[in-house]
Amino acid sequence: MTSNLKEEIIDLIRKLPEDATIDDIMYHLYVKKKILAGLKDIEQGKVVPHEKVMENAKARLEQWLK
């Protein structure tokens, strides 16, 4: 990731096919935004370990199956 978000976005749009629609561009911008937010969360330690997620999922499934 470059330090200039504007340049990254311009590059992203340039890589899209010539027949890309505004909806295509908006979708790719949305995905980029979500990825950047996720990376920021990781940097800030705002994550849940996989094991904890699986424990919670198992407990919820067992409760649901009762």
C-alpha cells in the first residue's frame, strides 16, 4: 500500500476494464474501504482469535440444537 490513498484509488480504477460501470467502481471502492478498515483494526489489536470465535460458534450451535 502506498502512502497516498488518492493514488491507490486512481490506480485501482485504472486497472478496471474499460467497460466498467459506476456500480463496478463503487463496489471496488467499497471493498477497498472495508479492507483498509480491517487492516486498521488488526493494527489496533481489535481482533478476536480464531479459537475464541469457534468456541462461541460451538456454544451457540449447541444452544440452538437443544
